[in-house]
Amino acid sequence: MGQLHGVAPTTPQGAQQERGPDSHGRTVTRPEAFCILRDMRRQASVVCALLCACAPSTEGHFVQAEGAQSLLVLTRSEGAVQQVFGIELGGAESEVWLPQAESDTEVLRYACSLADLGLRAGPISVAQQGRALPRSSMGPVPELTVQADLPSCRPITWAQTALPDTVRWLSTHGEQVLVGHEQAGLSWVQRGAPPHTQTSPQSLYGLGMGDTVTIFLAGGGTQRLDKDGPVGPRVQMEAGLWDRWLTGTATGAEGWLLSDRGVVLSLSEDRVRVQDRLPMSELGQTVQVAAHDSTAWAVSPSLPEVVSLAELGASVPRPPGRAAAVAVVQGELLVGTDTGEVFAWRAQAWTPLAALGQEILRMAPAGSSLLVLTAQAQLAVLDVSHAQVCFRTQINAAVGQHHVANQDSLHLVPAQGPARLLSARLVDGRSCPDVEPLSP
């Protein structure tokens, strides 16, 4: 008869699996709730009779491991996934017994361990505000988020997109990058697809909300666009709110902007309004804005504080040095300086996390990690919780003045050569299988 791997409850955290000899001296793997077995002669009916110790009900079904090193089992109720359960296989097992009806479960197979994916064995809670299930080369994965930390040091992948014209500004719109051109109008860039470029008025900046983008024109005008063209008429705002540029970010149903004249603007899907004015008339074009929930922050070497755009009175002192970049990682405010330090605002004080030795240009949040771009064209991955730089790589291109960040990704336009967008992205989980960084 084949070799049997039984099942018993794990630790309360569900993160470990017990291994030990059974009464016949065979190795037994015991993860909670599921029975793992190997039957080299495929005598499933005989094996099922021996499973009563770990599966009191005979209802259930076998799942083939198919060479996977780990499994995620999705249990559904009324069509919705209620629980995800992680199983570490170790490479020896060929079958898994699931004590649930086949119609109520879905099995995801991975060619690497759960630890490599940043997950653990046992139950994993489904969460609206969590991390996406890791992709698998062994089959499709549903769009679902779970409560689990991302591994701190993840590989970086590159994408390169040829652009139709010189870049005037960059912005992000969800997972898309918006590119304003000197002549060609506006391009919508989606990862893995050619850019969608449309004719539009020459703009100083654009910020997306919902399905539309609001572009900001010289002289105080705004225009809403979607990929088919204008949405509604141009709107003329008060003169003098901006002259040469704006910068901003969006979160949820609200966007935040800051202009070269120090005007704080808020953007909803249907209108732009003046929120506040900084006590200075003009800013240099080094301002960055990052948002989290209903709070937005702005930094610049010329600003005396890390400015709260939601409420100027809630601004905080800037860290030592001149603030050059800003990001929010898991609700925590981080600032990078022109001398290469990264600070976190904790307990009403700045805590140093890293010193990269190069001016920080841009920072992108990625789970519990931070993707950092320096002026000398280096990319670094910072493990925020452990205050450790765990990966650095050199970009084979000089960084220009245009660079933006969104969740998990950082985008830049090189200073020389044809117009193109380079996009660096942290892979979800350690590589599975390994993904080598692609130099642009």
C-alpha cells in the first residue's frame, strides 16, 4: 500500500507543520485540517478507509499536487471566498485529501514554498485591505486580497515603453501612468500594453479620478478627459493659481494638488476647488506629494515643514537635512532627504531607517517595503519594519527630471535618448520561479 501522511492540528498560529514517525516508522506530515498523502500505487479507495483519524467525514476529494511545492486552498460559501488555507508540500507528496466538497473549494498550485511567497501554512484571513494573492505559473489566480505580510526583499522587474513625443509631465492613475507630451497630447500607459495616445490641449499636469483625467492648462483652465476624448466643457478658474506646473496624487475618491504658486487644490470626480494657500508665493519644481486615506503630505527642500495638505495646522517638522521625497508605507509617513537618509515619523519624532549615501529622488510603497530611486540612478529595496536595505541595483540610464511612483512601482523618463518610460516593479512574493531583473 502507498505511504500515508496524516493530519493533526497545528499551533494556534497555524504557521508550523509537525513531522515525525508513525507506528510503522514512516514520516508523517501534520498540517491543520487537511490530509496529505502519497499513494504510489494509486489505491485511493484503500487509503480513504485509513483517513478516519484526520477526516471523520468521508466527504471530500483528492487533489493532484502536479509538481507543486505549496498549495493555497480557497473555500467558498455562496460564491464568495471565506477562507484561504496554505499547505506546504515539501516536494514529496503527489496527492492532497481535502475534507470539503469539490464544488466548494479551489486549489492554487505554486512551484515554490509558502515562505518564498511571504505566506504561512494554515488559515489565512481574507481581508479587503490586504495583499493580492501571489501569481502562479501553474494556473490562473482569482483577484483576492488576504491578510499577510509581503517578504521584505523581492525581485525587481523592468518594463520599457516607447513614447510618441517628448515628455512634459508624468502622473499616475491607479496602475496606469499618465504622460503629458510637449506636442502629442496625452498618453495612457498600462503595463504590458502599448500606450493609448490622444490629442488634447497642451497641459501643465494631469490627475486621474475614476474613469477620467483632469488636465490643468496654462492660464488657469481645466479640462476633463477620458480615453475617448473630452468630458464636458473647459472650466476657467481664478487666475494666478498656477503658472508653470502642478504636482499631486489621488487616493480613493479625492485628489490633492499643489501648484508652483503654493496653492493647495483638492479634486473630486466632478470639480476642482481651492483648499488652502501656503504662506509663500512660489515654489521650486521639486515638490512631491503622497497620500494615504484622507491625508496628503507634501515635501520640498524649500518647505520648512512636511506639509499636511488636508490641514496645514497638522504639518510636522521636517527631518534633519532637506526633505526631497515622501511616501506612506502601511500608514506610516516616510521622508527621504537630499543626502540619502530615509526617516520615519514615529511617536512624534523622526526615526532614521537607512542611509543610502545618494540623493533620494522618489520612493514607492510596496507592502512593508519601500522602493527607492536615487539621483545616481540606483534602485534600492528598503525593509521598513527591520530598517534594512536588502537589495540595490544600478539603472543603465541617467535619471531625468520626470519620475513618479504608485503602489509597488516606480516610473521614470531617462535624461537622454528617445522618449521612453522605464517602469520598475517589485514582484509580489519572492520569485516563483525566479525572475531575473531585466536591465533597461
